[in-house]
Amino acid sequence: MALPLIPFNIPLTPEALNSFHAVKASQRRLGDLIHYYSDSIAAKESLKADNPLVYEVWEMENEAPGRCLSFGMTRVSPGKVGREYFFTRGHFHAGEDGDELYVILKGRGVLLLFSKDGHCETIDMLPDQICYVPGHMAHRVVNTDSKELVFFTVWPPRIVHDYATITKMGFPKLVLAGQNGPEAVDNPAFSIVPD
Ligand SMILES: [Fe+2]
């Protein structure tokens, strides 16, 4: 999809983006993510009661030749499965050459990143901050707040999103509710899977 080559301005809200030219909306519910949570018993118990919306994404993939910016917005609901906070599924950029920028609009969270050699980093996501995602690192957003987390995203068009590697490997860290707030702990199920 391509944007018309004209200037524009729109409000920085999910509602505005949702009705903007050719933006694609998608949703992920707990039932779509059940295998990604570390506590499978808690996940199944949660699903018996409800199938809540975990996150929504609005994407403008600007794929016309010569264009170099795509953009979108993500809204992550507050909630937990057992002690593990709601998160986005997470992905690698298959070519590893497309970086990404997040602008945090509302809420608080943690950005989990890791490279295929297992090196992992956690970065706080706070309102009015930006987070820079290097193209070689997988990225997942965790909502550690009691309110929704909303962030605007910009990335180069034609990135291939690799979700399969995350499905196989998981993330090296889990973000759990601890006695003194959110804590990132080692994920015992994480393993590096060769390409
Ligand atoms: Fe990405």
C-alpha cells in the first residue's frame, strides 16, 4: 500500500490512525497468545473466564518504490497471566537491517530485546520518551502498568517480520509482578535455536 504523495497531519491517537488512509488494524486476544505465556496452567484458567483483548496494532505499510517510512500505533491492555504481564508477541526483522523507533504516548512498560546470540536487554518505556530498536534485535513490549500502554512506531517499509523464531525460542527474560514491582527474570524455557 502507498500513501498519496501529499503532506498531511492527523492527531496522534489510535482513533485517528484507525480511520486514516489504508491503515490496517489487527487484534490479538489471550486465546491467540496462550502458548507464549510461561505459566500454561494460569493461561488456561484465565481463558476459561474470558478471552480479553491483549493488544491492538494499526499499521500503515508504505510500500511504494522510493518511500522509506512506514508507521503505526500499538495499544497494549493492562493485565497478567499468573504473574506475567500482558505483552506483544514480539518478532525479529528477518533482514536485520531495518531499525524501528517507538514514541511512548501513554502508560508504562518494559521493552525486551535480544539478539540471536542470546544477548538480552530490558529498557523502560515511559510517557514522552522514545525507544530505539536496532534491526538485529527481537523486540517485545510488556505492559507493566494498571492502565493501557500506547506507543507510536516508525519503521522502514518492506521489513519481513519473523514471528516463527520467537515461537521456537521464546524470550530470554520474563517480566513478572514481584513484591516490589515488575521484575525481569531468566526464562527457564528459553533456548537458542540455530537458523
Ligand atoms: Fe518490529
